[in-house]
Amino acid sequence: MPSWNGSMRCERIALRGQPAAAAARLRALVPPPESVSGEVGKIIARVRSGGDDAVLSYTRSLDTRGAEPGALRVTDEELDEAADRLDPAVRRGLERAILHVEAVARARARGPEAAIDLGSHIVHLSKVPVARAAVYVPGGRAPYPSTMVMGVVPARVAGVGEILACTPPGPRGVDPVILGAARLAGASALYRMGGAQAIAALAYGTESVAAVDVIVGPGSLYVQEAKRQVFGRVGIDGFAGPSDLLAIIGADADPGLQALDLLAQAEHGPGTLVVGVSDSTEVLDALQAQLQDADDTGAVACLVEVFDLETALEFAEAFAPEHLQLAGEQIEALAPRISRAGCVFVGEATGTAFGDYIAGSNHILPTAGAARFASGLSPEHFLRSVVEVRITDPDELAREAAPVARAEGFELHARSMEARIRDNQPR
């Protein structure tokens, strides 16, 4: 039985209406953690520049308390030996847990609704929308009614009860095209506010702005940093950086058309990166001529010559572009092998600009290589999984799980489960 220093803090309330306020009150019982952003930033910078040596140095000072740490990577032999030496009861519990977690994970991968019968218990899966979501629509350089559509419609399809949108007003207020798009797309309310202050208002609520559960949408660096800082208080779609387009262009494609697509993406302005890739010198020459003659938008354009299609594919996968365009018969055949791109546009008729407006694919996409792990905005961003467990025969589960709990040092977890074994029930 563990010994406790002092008494456990216990707060008791009677809930009579205003459940949101009560929930906030309970949350407030736990003080917010002190900010460590500066120290974490130093650690990240040191690891980026120092690599293994920096990680080992921190391990030595923070984890092993001065003792010399082993190699960063644990060898396969160490893993095998440890598995062989596990306490048999702990191993049985872990193996049963692996079987059950895998069964539920496979069901979740197949679809949002499922009931998994595991013999001793049933796990039921369902998905429900968040109660309130917000869409940030940029407005600094120009009005973007298309972003209103891209953000609001997936939230509405997901079944979100209240969809708030916001956009920064200019000297003359909010552009009428934004107002009209908000009404057509189905936003519940639109707010005249932008920047980091808008993100803060949506995350924490104000006198006139209700706090939301999820915030999505592109915006300035201030907007994205604000989203990053309120993540955890709310869900976000990701950190949207400058836009990028990578086009792989075959010798049989029209370089003039492809140059126009690259230039169209460059219209997004400073920080935008457009990349043309080809194994044809003629194609690259033609692209260069047209890109050099174009007006300077502040975007960065790059041309990459490759010597075979496999190299082009490997480059695209490593780059993980926000937009990937494939033009040319042999190039288009690569489409099924693409796994790292926000959206793939296949064929000469399929310019990326269609995806920005009307193709049906969403233009709120992962940037800066985030397509390695993130996806474009969809109803999934506004849905959360609900997992329901009903245990009908706890005996075997308790006997197999209790040793694992004790191996972790949680005696009361073990007792909680063992108390439900039939032989331990009061008669």
C-alpha cells in the first residue's frame, strides 16, 4: 500500500445547471503549468545543431543523473533478451493487451462504427462531432471566399452544431464577398476579427465570442503561432506555413501550361515555393524562360532536373509537397505510388488552381513537408471517436492485467480489477 504525504485534495460541487461553467471550475483546480517554451526552444536548437552529442548530453544531465548513458538506439538483441526474461504473468497480460488493442485498432481503421466482441467484453466505436468549431479566413492581402467554403463545409458535413467564422476587417469592413460566402457555405456566425487576437478569443471566449473546440484555417505567421500556443486548449488542423507546389513534368507535357500553373501558385506571394521537376532539358529551359519573365511576387521558384522517373518520385516523396502536379503520360503513371502529398493533381487538364476553388478537394492542406504525417482538411478534423466498453466477464481480464499494473507500480489499479473477480465478490 503506498504511503501519501498529506491529504488528497477533494472538491465537491452540486451541479444545477451551467455545466460548462462547472467543468471550467473543475479544470481551474489544477494550476496551469509554468511556461517552459524558452527552455524547450533552447533544447530543440541545440539538438538540431549538435545531433547525437546534444541528445546524449541532455540524457546524461537530466535522465541518468550523471551516469554515462548507453547508445541511443537499443539493440535488437537487448529487446529479445528482455522479452524472454519477462515475468510470465506480466508477459501474458501484455500479449492479451496487444491482441485486444490490435483488434480495436483494426476495426477503427475499417470505419467509424463498429462493435468488437472480445469474448469477455464488447468495445463499441462511434464518432461524434465537436459542439462548436471555428474557421479562420485570411483577409490581409485580399478576401478569400474560397477559404470560407473550404473550412465551413467540411464542418457542416461533420455535423458540428455551431460553426463560427472570422476574418479581419479592412478599413471599409469585411468584403461583401466574404459575407456572401459565409451565408452560402452555412456558417452559424461571422466575426469581424483577425490575427492572434482572434485565435485567442475563439480559444478562450470573450463577452461576445463563444469559446470553440476546434480552430482551423490558414493565416499569417501570427495567426499560426497563436493556433500553436492554444493547441491543447482547442484542437487545430495544423500549422499552415507558406504555400508550395511541386510539378513533375514529362517531355511530352506542355511546358507553357505547366509554367502557368507554377506562376499561378506563386501568386500567393512571399514565402511561396514552386518547384518544377523534369528529366527533359527542353522542358526545364522552357519553364525557366517563362518564370524569369514573370513579375516578382516574392515567391521562390526552383527547377530540378532528374535523370529518371524513380529519382523524381523519390524527390517528391522526400519533399512531401502541399500540392503535387503530375503531367505527361509516364509521369501520370506514378500517381498510385504517391504517399506524401497534400493533394495530387494528375494530368495536363488538372491544374492546381482547380483544387483551390472548385474541384472538391480541399485547399487547406499541410505545408512545409507536413504531408509526411498530416492530411488536408476534412470532416475528420471535426469528429472525435467515442469508445464504449462493456465488460461481462472480468475474471480472466483481471488476472492477466493485474500483474502488468503491479509491474508499473500501480497496486490500486491491480486491486481495482481483482475486486471484480467472482471469487472475490462479497457473498
